[in-house]
Amino acid sequence: MSGHDWPLWEVFVRAKGGLSHRHVGSVHAPDKEMALHHARDTYTRRLEGVSLWVVKSDDIIASDPDQAGPTFAPAEDKIYRHPTFYEIPDEVKHI
Amino acid sequence: MYTTELDKQPEKKNVTPIDGAEDPALVEAFEARVAADEFIEPKDWMPEAYRKTLVRQISQHAHSEIVGMLPEGNWITRAPNLRRKAILLAKVQDEGGHGLYLYCAAETLGTSREEMIEALHSGKAKYSTIFNYPTLTWADIAAIGWLVDGAAIMNQVPLQRTSYGPYARAMVRVCKEESFHQRQGYEAMMHLMAGTPEQKRMAQDAMNRWWWPSLMMFGPPDENSPNTERSMRWRIKRETNDELRQKFVDITVPQAEYIGLTVPDDALAWNEEKGGYDFGEIDWEEFYAVVRGEGPVAKERMKARRDAWDKGAWVREAADAHEAKKRAAAAA
Amino acid sequence: MPSLPTISPEEEAKAKAKDGTSVGSFDAPTAGSRDEATIAYYLMLGDDALILGQRLSEWCGHAPTIEVDLSLANMGLDLIGQATHLLGGAAGAMGEGRDADALAFHRDVLDFRNCLMVEQPNDDFARTMARQFLYSTWHHMLLGRLAGSKDGHLAAIAAKGVKEVAYHRELASDWVVRLGDGTEESARRMAEGLDWMWRFVPELFHVDEDLQKVIDAGIAVDPREFEAEYREAIAAVLAEAKLTVPDDQRPILGGRHGHHSEHLGHLLAVMQFLPRAYPDAKW
């Protein structure tokens, strides 16, 4: 070890109550407490959030874009899952 | 800022051909996606040349932000009042943050920040030439905010729509945060020009020294910018160097005149026909010398960055060692 | 470096004697009603924040990683903000059109009331963190109590500041633990940093006549109230850091009365250069 850079963490911020945490970027940090400090000092300097998550980048399991076809295409033809698939007379409101 | 191609002198060499080993169908699909203004994301297939160009451009941009902390940082401890001190510290801190966002964006392409920093310290990687000029007086801080950040914004705004998703998102954040930088610089300059004779002298002197280097920030003229065509096609770059430079001059000259500053260019004249200013020849020899690392304070800048990294090594090591100990204790 | 013009003692005395009616840039309503001892208390806390903020800002662009650079700048910004409010409060009460900048940039060493610890040079990251840890632990305990001050303006500044300082304390403590229980080198550096700073801890708890007056008036906090708590908190963090609490030595005092270390003069020469060199200029 000769002063290497620290591992990478992904940062998620909840902008305000009622919203989900959203990915905003990443930071390098030696451990989870420091990752939170660094996330705070980097990504919430302008009142951007009320809550922070940090996740080690290596711990994220991502879908494979090359498999995007098999992963997401089957949802394409299931139009009956969408409300616009159903025709309802205008007179009947609020369904 | 600071996204111009700095790596080479203009060469007669043509655009690097896309590696013949790559599947033409994949290349074609990729080009079609980019042409349709779709975003490319980290794990998507991309031509190697696209990946390489992006790593170079984004890391160059990141290095510029980090090295760019130094000329202004030179005046934080000497800011003339508490308000200016807080503004300047916040601004230079923002630049550090921008460097950080950009390194992270480049890391999604498979190059670690450490590798990029090493490339900077070894002189292999470049950063914007503008930061190799010294900040002599307080007016330089005003000039940097107004001119250098002004040029930066001009370069960066189009990059919010650049084709690589993580880069584009980093740029959105950067542009949002940077919006105050240029305004504070111009405001500081206004104060100087409304001040004492000494202050006016400082302001004009800063204008004289920073004007031309600011114009150089947009990079070499289009005819000498070897990769512009391909970068435009790939939506890595969205406007050419000369287009952006012209825009900058047209916007900035009236701002200078408004507060009584003289633009140090005898050839400067309004051209009714093109609806913009004509301006003098840029000293490209100086530009390339600075790119080669021969700028007035290039050695100081590099030394400061290497020192920070080397003197921080034991801190980074210590935190890693502590984490390893805790992990070992938890496992036991 | 320009020579620092001396401050005319008559001017100073006049200003102090006069119960100022004109207000500073920040403070308004209670400006005219503070007595000398209260003003001194404002200056003491304001100067602490200003000098420590100035020291932290020296790191900008030179920290061990970019993330740490941002953390140090954030703390510096918090402190410069606090200094602006506190010195503004003092300036308003002193009157004669003074503002926070007049106090920050046009006083010399003898009129600065910051403690000796905050003016100590940064040296390496360990010494900077030792200073931050020892000061912000005290600062946090103080501001928490000061939020109940009878001086409403001071209470408001403290209530805002305590949230900022809670983070300074947490971050600095975390660093002390990591450096203390990191590598052999970091442990050595951390111990040296603590050793450098430890002699200035007693000053934080020293109560002189002026301070006693404002404590009795319900304006200031008596730091002796939380000295035991402070020592416990410090010991707990140092234990986690596998560091030993340094031995107490004869206290070094003086900062609160303008008798500083040699370092403050250099800090002021840099910080005050522009307004001193160009006294007629506005920036």
C-alpha cells in the first residue's frame, strides 16, 4: 500500500420527504462512516437533501445491457397492463 | 472547463479510424443511437475510440478543475473582506467538487481516479492552459471569475447534452453550481473599476493579462483541431472551438466596455455583416508552449498537486489500515 | 509585507466608552445595549471562529484527497460565517460605524481575543485534526449551552452554530480514531499533533474577571460547568483511537488578553494585507 485512492461509493440523496432516494454520483472513502461524511460534504452543500444513502459501488448488481432484449422486451407487448388499453365511456368518470 | 483537445500539436494525421476489429453492425447501431441523441450508458457497447476519447476529455476536464483550485486558492487567505473570503472559499471548493464529479464520471469507463491522477502527475495528461498563469493581485480573482469562468460556462453548457450519460449528468450539476461564479467575478470587477486609481490599475492589468489566455481556452482553431469532426459526430463535443470563441468575444466585449475596461486588442472591431466582433490573431505559439508545460507557473502548479497527493499518502493509508483492522475484528 | 499601522489607543478607548448607536452590517436591534464585558465575549468567540476558519482555508487545494478538501472547506465556511455574525454583533455595539470587517482587518495582535489553540499552524493533517478535535468538542459543548443565553442575539447565533459544530466534532473525532488506530506512522503523527495542542486546552476553561461578569449576567456560559464532561469525551475518543491522553502541563494562557503565540502575527499579516495596504478602497 502506498497511499492508494480509497474505494468508490455510490451516493443517493432524498431531496425532501415523500421522494425516493436518487442516485447523484459517487465519492471515494475508506469506510462507511467516512463515505457518509464525504457524501454530505460533496453532494449536499446547497441544501440538496434530507437523507443520504451510500453503497459500495462493488456491491451493486446491475443488469447486463447486452441482455436488455430478453430482460425488458417481454414487457413490450403486455399492453393490457396499461390503463389506456381499456375503452370506457366518458360519461363514467373516475374509474 | 476545459474540455478542448490539448494533447497534440496540430498534426496532418487524419481522424483515427475506428478499430477494424470492431463489429461493423455494432458500430453502426452505436452511431445511430448517438445520431438520434440517445444517451450512452457505462455498460453499453461503445467503440474503443469513443471510450478512449471520453476518458481523455473527461479526465482532462477533471484535472483542470483540480489544478484550477490553485490560482484562486492563492488568494483565499488574503481576500479583502469576510464576504469575499467566504465567496472565494465556496467557489474554489465548488471547483474541487466539480473535479470530483468528473473523475467519477470518467471512472465509469473503467479507468480509476488513481490512474488518472498518476497520469496528471507524470505529465502525461493535460489540463487547461489557463491555470499555468499566476494570480498577482486581487483583481486576478475578479478576472478569473468573469473571464475564465465565463469561457468555461460557454464550453460546458452544451456538454449537458453530451452523448455519454454520466458526463452529461455531471455537467448538469456543474453548470447549476457554476452559475454564480461568473456573476461574482464580474461584480468584483465592477467594484474595482468603481474604486480608487490603484484598484482601476489592478483591474486593467488583470484584464490585459487574462484576456488572451481566456480566448486560448477554447482550443486551437477548427482547422487545426484534428478530432473535432468525429467528436461532433459522437456528440462528445457540441460546438466547435471557433464558434464558441466568437460567442465569448461577442458577449464579453460589451461587458468590459460597460465598466470602462479596455480590451487589449487593437484589431478588435464590430463587424456589422457577420453580426459579431472581428478580433486579433491569437498567439498560438504561446498556446502550444503552455500545452507542452512551459507556462509561467506550470512547475509550481504541478509541484503543488504532487505534494498534496504525496503528503496525503500516509493519511489515505492510515484510513485503509483502520478499516482493515475493523473488518478483521468483526470477522474474528 | 506592508507594516501594520498601529491602532490608536485613544480611538479605541473612545469607541469602547461610547455606547454605540450606529449599527453594524449584520446586527441591529440590540446593538447599542452591550457592555464592554459582553463585547469582549463576542470578540472572544468571533475571533476563535475567524482565526480557525482562516487556518482551515489554508488547506484549500492541498488536502490528502478531494473529498477531504471539501470537508475542510465546509468547516472553514461555517466558521467564517459564525465569525461574521459574532464580530458584527461586537461591532454594532462598539458603534462609530464599525462593522465585522473593521474588526477582522483593522485590529492588531493585542486586540485579538482568540484562544491560542486556534492560531496554531496547520502543520500536517494530524495536527490539524488534533486542533479541530480539541477545539470543536469544546465549541460544541459551549454553543449547546449558549443557545440559552440572555443575550438573544448571541443565543440565536449559538443555536445556528451548534448544528454546524456538531458535525465538525463528529468528523474530527472520526479522523482522530482513524489516524490514531491506523498505521504506525499515522499513530505517531496523531500523538505528536495532540502533544502540540494539549498545552492550550486549559485556556479554554480559564475564567477571568471579564468572563465572570458576563457569566454572572447570564450572557456567557461558564466553561468549568462542562470541563469534566469535556475531559471524559476526549478520553473516550482517544481510547477508541488507541492513543493515550497527554499529560497535563502548566497551562499556557494569554490569548484572551491579546498575548498570543508568534504565529498570530504572521496570520494577520497575510489576512489583513489588502485592506491595510489600500485603506481607502472598497472591495
